[in-house]
Amino acid sequence: MVETAYALYLVITLAITIWVARTLSKNGEVFLTQCFGHDAQLARSTNHLLVVGFYLVNIGFITLTLSLGKEPTSYAETIRFLSAKIGLAVLVLGGMHFFNMGAIAHFGRKVNGWLHDGHTQAA
């Protein structure tokens, strides 16, 4: 029972992490391109770096929280165990997403300003 609960936790949270990373990467490139003054190469590079960081933080969090909490001994405890751990992982994913969006918007405006200043000075 315990091994199944841990396996389910890993499979579910890793699948959610992969799905979210792919979704954010695919749809985020347009946003990044806009933030970075329509520099597609910079947007793709930044997007890739964000995805790598996203995977590292989330997989680290998932594996660290694997050992937290009381091990389930019944089906009801297994459901509570999985819902608490998966819910916490999803909240962290959402929190990271909002943090990243704010940081990208903030730094994107700075980079966009630098790009425009560079074009103005070069002209």
C-alpha cells in the first residue's frame, strides 16, 4: 500500500509538472517575445532557461516532500496522503508560475528598454 501511494504521488506530480512546463513553454514564448522587444532568439533562450529552472525546482520539491507526513495504512489514508501531497505540489507550481510571470514582466520591461536604448544610440 505504501509503495503504491509513493509511486502514484511521483507519477501524478511528475506528469503534472511536465504538462505545466510544456504548456507554459509553448504559450509563454509569445509573451516573452513581446516582453523582450520582439527578439525571438532572446525569448526562446529565456524560455528554455525558465523551463530548466522550473523542472529543477519542482522535481526537487516533489522528491523532498516524498518523505514528509505519516505513511498511509488504509485506502482512506492513502487518498488523504495523495491529496495533501499533490495539492501542495500544485500550489507550489501555481506560486512559481505567478512569481515567474511577475519577474518576466518586470525584467522584460527593463530588457525592452535596453534594446530600444541600444537601437536609438546606434542610429
